[in-house]
Amino acid sequence: MKLTGKEKAAYGLGAVGKDMVYMLSASYILYYYQDILGVSAIAMGMILMAARVFDAFNDPIMGIVVAKTRTKWGKFRPWLLIGTLINAVILYLMFAAPLALNGGGLVAYAAITYVLWGVTYTMMDIPYWSMIPAFTEGGKEREGLSTLARSCAGVGSALITIITMKCVYLLGQGNERNGFRMFALIIAVIFVIFISITCLSIKEKSTADVDSPSIRQMFSALLHNDQAMAIVITIVLINCSIYITSNLVIYFFKYDFGGANWYDSFTLFNMFGGAIQILSMMVFFPVIRKWLSARQVFVTSIGMAAAGYGILLALMFTNMTNIYLLFIPAFLIFAAFGFQTVLTTVFLANTVDYGELKNGRRDESVIFSMQTFVVKLASGVAALIASICLSICRLSDDTSQVVEAAQGSVLGLRFTMTVIPIIGLVATFFIFRKRYILTEEKVEEIAAKVKEKREREAS
């Protein structure tokens, strides 16, 4: 049975809410604790990275828990709703550090809340994405749902990118600490409402009825799915590249591009980039797919992003003050990331059928738990790199330090924002071209064999 419009809309709405939450944490937690509360940049970098190491164990285990769940509401929705409710509370607490805390107490508070946020986000994110293979039979329907969900997720991410600093300033009336606390509360409430609508409107359909595997079997299935591992590595490199930029771009506008109205320039840049990212997923991607295969679009997007970073680096050395010139690299980078966001999910969903045919198990929860883990791993690595950059360059809330440090600080910021992402993108290109073999023809062939296998087993 084909997906209804109601199911598609409800699923997409959930993606908007959950990626608003994720982008708020991924892009602004370092700025909140380091620049506003004064926590050491290195301390924050270590906290964010340590949380990701913890997730290396937590995420696959959560995938196993989901796979073993059997309720009258299915195995996905209970964890989706429970995880959302708890994560919303933790999100608010994370951006509402008590005024009485300072020094070591503040560092401990940041560490505890961030680790808990990661655990509870995993609790809802894995079942959410695991629904894609469970909703669809493969082929065009799966790609269509993946495109819709990733497009909606991009809308959520873009909205946070566009409105956060303006809302923080307005809600806090100039006090960023209060502004972030109130803004986090609003986003948490929206998150719960949107996911509740998702849970009430959808149910799994096509998931194969298999026995719950052991932990050893699950890890074995994942490690033997070479196509899933290839996409996992690709996701790490792409997201690490973009998150380095998203963590540091606010510092670029505040301390390099500068000016009393840096808030306005930062918001305008993000507004343009966010709009391009949304358009790339919802408009540009469907159009380009009429002429190019998914693999060709993906490879093209890598070239676009690398070119965008190169242009951005060149513009940084012209000492330009025209924000509109930055729209050129922004277009290339944000459009490319929009394409990549959609396609990596499509590619990963395709590896579920591949794994079922190769290993005899349909391990969508474990495979998609790896997506959750690697995206968070990438954000942790990016935050650590960004924090090292901030520490070495002595970038803090005291702008006079940056002036005295002259070009050394600015150069370090510029190169970290651009050169490291370019290196990551080049590595992505070679790994993807060499390791990922699931062409569209191969995917259709595998889907047909899986269907034939199920019919044979059922008879």
C-alpha cells in the first residue's frame, strides 16, 4: 500500500522538529558555554568529544533495543515518543545553566547535560530514521520518502540557522544568556508537538518479521555490510566538514568580518544559506535528478562544496566588507550540503536491502543507529577542532584580544573554516567512488531478489 499524504506530511513534520533541536545543539552549544558563560574552549571541546565516544557504545545498543521491541504500537513509535519527551527537557536544561554555577561546577553541568542530551536524542533519532525501510518497499517510494524527510529536516536546520541569534537577542533583550534559555524552551515545546503528530499519524508497514538478534549478531551484520560502512565513513567526513564551518562562522562574523552590526550580517548570511539549502533539497534536487543519477549528483555536490570553500578563503583575503559577496560561496556550500543530506540517507536506506540479501537479516535499526552516531561523532570532532582553533587564536568575548593578536588569530580562524573542510571533501570523493557500488540498477535488482526471497520463505 502506498504512503498517504497524511503519513508523508506527519513524518516530514517530525523531521522539522527533531533537526531544529539537533542544529541548536550542534551549532550553538560551544558558543553558549565558551563565549557567553566563559567555559574554556578546550574544556568544551573535550566534553563534546567525550560524549561522542560514549555514543560509540550507546547508539548501536539503542539500535538493538529498538530491534528487540515488540508492542502493539510497533517497535519504533514508543521509543520515538519517550525519547522526544526526555530530550526536550534536557535541551532546555542544557541552555539554562544556573546563575550560581561557575568554574568546575559549570563545566560539570555542561558535561552532564550534554551527555544526557546525546543519549536521549539517540533514543528518538534511531527509531525515526529506521522507519524509512519499514515504511517503504524500496526504489522510488523509498527515495521519495527519504527526500521528503531530509528536505523537512533541512528546513528545521535552516530555520535554526536563520533565526537563532535574532531570537536570542530579542527574547533576552540583549542578554544572550537569558535569550538562549527562553529560545531553547520554545524549540523544546515545538519539538514535542511535532513528534507527537508523527507518532499519532504513522505506523510501520513493510518491516520483515525476524527474530530479535543477539548483540554479537547485530554487530557482525553491521561490520559485514560493506556498503553501510562506506556510507557511514562518507557521512562522518561530510558532516565534520560542514560542522567545523557552522561552529566557527559566528566567530568569523563577530571577530573577523566584524562591525557593530555583525548580528545583522550573520543573520542575513544564514538566511540566504538556509534558503538555498531548503531549495536545493525541495526544488533543485528533484530537477537535477531528471538528468543525473543519484551517484552523479552526489559527486557533483562534493565538487560544488570544495569550490565554495576555495572561493570563501579567497574572499577572506580581499578584506571585503560587502556581505553579498559571501553569497557566492554560500550558495555552493549550502546547496551541496542540501544534496548530500538527502542522498546519504537514500544511500544508507539502500544498504538495508543489501544487508538483508547478503547476511540474511534486515537490520535497519542498527544501520540507522550508525547514522545517528556518526553524525554526532562528526559534530563532536568538529567542535573539538573548532575549540582548539578558538584556544590557539585566543578568540573570546573580549574583542580587543583579537585586535592585539593581529593577523595570527584571524588567519587561524580562516584556514580552519575552509582548508580542513576541503581536505575532508577530497577524502569523501575518493572513498565514495571506490567503495560504494549500489547503483540505481543494482538497488532495483536487490529489491527484486529480497521480495522473491520473502515470498519463497512465506510459501
